[in-house]
Amino acid sequence: MTAAEPSPARWAGASDDAAADFARLGPLLWDPVGRATVAAVDLRPGQRVLDACCGDGASAVPAAHAVGSPGHVDAVDLSPVMVGLLRRRAGDLPQLTGTAADVTTWAGEGYDAVLCVLGAFSLPDMDAGTAHLVRRPRPGGLVSVTSWRPGAMVAPGMALARAVARERGEPVPGDPPRGRLQELGAPDALAGWFAGRGAAGVEVTTVPHTLPATDDALWLLVLGSAFRGMLAGLDDDAVGRVRADYLGQLAGGPPVDATTLVAVGSRAG
Ligand SMILES: C[S@@+](CC[C@H](N)C(=O)[O-])C[C@H]1O[C@@H](n2cnc3c(N)ncnc32)[C@H](O)[C@@H]1O
């Protein structure tokens, strides 16, 4: 993971604490992004949907509401802890099935729509993994990936990286790293990359979103996202100093940019 790219984290082995913080962050971040993706894909009652890398259900739950009881949503995540949270959250939705599995080998197909929200960049080989997802819908069915827009999440990622570096006595990073996420994030580049994985007629929607720069929201963003991994190995006192440094850089400043891009295409017939 690079400092400014929160999504590639592996949540597969997420602790209960990390998953609980992920869920607490949901209303501020994951849930609005998930709802926006479901709106962009325009699901209809009765459809069969695969939600790949579903987490605790930010898009799977609204997808299940959109397809209704004649429809069905397969929600798949590598992390059994996440799937446990999803099942508790979706207990009253019989049309939603949560399964702990690797989506890169998920054999289900023939779906009307496949979603992957902030998950493609978590896959060990995002090109091959996304191409596999593009083959899951029926011919003509829809497939969607959601990712951060370039610049989104950079400010908190860099502030945390600087605070952690100071705490560990390591060189303090200057510029944000340019990872694959930043390179592909621009709408045209994302559309071209998705088309290269086999998606036809790709259109990209920009979904603006921000988080308030309050102490609570900023720190929850660290604990409930892949940024948490940067704290590994630090004891409680060290984490307290990192928190104070990080909040000192950001609290009371501009809102955190959490804008996403939703790319929607279809499986060629
Ligand atoms: C940043 S979270 C996004 C979760 C959810 N889509 C959301 O927007 O709230 C990425 C998720 O991808 C899952 N994931 C990563 N690699 C996976 C794989 N190979 N198969 C299934 N899930 C995977 C992680 O366990 C994690 O829950």
C-alpha cells in the first residue's frame, strides 16, 4: 500500500476491531459511495447481481433493496469477518446471500449486473481479477468498478504518512506517491483500462463526496480504512502521538475529498 492510496488494503485477515471500525466509518464514507454506485448501475426489480468485494454491504444492501425479493444479490468478500457483519446488517433481506470467498475464482455467472466498489485495487492482480469480473454477467449484462478520483484521500494519507514517519524516525515523505490508482483514476484513463479488461461501452460518472475535517471523522477515517495498516507495530502511546500530529495537520481545515469514479460497461454479447 502506498501512503495516499487507501483502497488496496487486504481486509481478508481483518481483526474484529478493524472490521468494527470499518463499519463505524460506513455512514460517513462507504455507504454513500455504495449507494451512488447502485444508482449509477440503475438496478431493476428481479435482477440477479454479484457484488464483488462487498465489505459489510455498503452497495450490496441498497442493491438488494433495488432488485427486491424476486431478485437476488450474491455478495462476496474474502473476509469472513466482513461477511459476518454483512449478514447481521442484511438479516431481513432474504434476497441477499453473503459468502466468504475469493472473487477472482468466483465461478457464478449469468448475472444481470456485477458491482465492484473500491475493491478492484485490492485484488492481487487487478487486471486479471477485473477481467474475471467482466466475464461474470450474462452477455449484455452490466459490470461496474468504482475507484477513487485522483487526489481523493491524498491529504489524510499524506498527513498520516508524515506523522508516522516522524514517530518512527524515518524520512518524512514529501510528494504523494504515484501508484496505479492515481494513474488510472482520471475518467478517460479508467474507462480505457476497463475497456481493456473486456467491458464494452464504458461510461464513467464522477461522484463528489467529502468528509468533515473534525477530530472524530478524521481519526475514524484512519481506523476504519486501510490507512490503519500504517499504525502497525506502534504501541498505544505512539499511536496517541501520531493521532495528535495527524489531527494537527488536518483538523479544522478543508473537508476531505472522497470523490469516486463509477465506471459502468457491459459484457459484449
Ligand atoms: C475498501 S474495501 C471495500 C468494501 C465495500 N465494497 C465498500 O465499498 O464498503 C475492499 C474489500 O475488498 C475485499 N477483498 C479484497 N480482495 C478480495 C478478493 N480477492 N476476493 C473478495 N474480496 C476481496 C476486502 O476484504 C475488503 O472488504
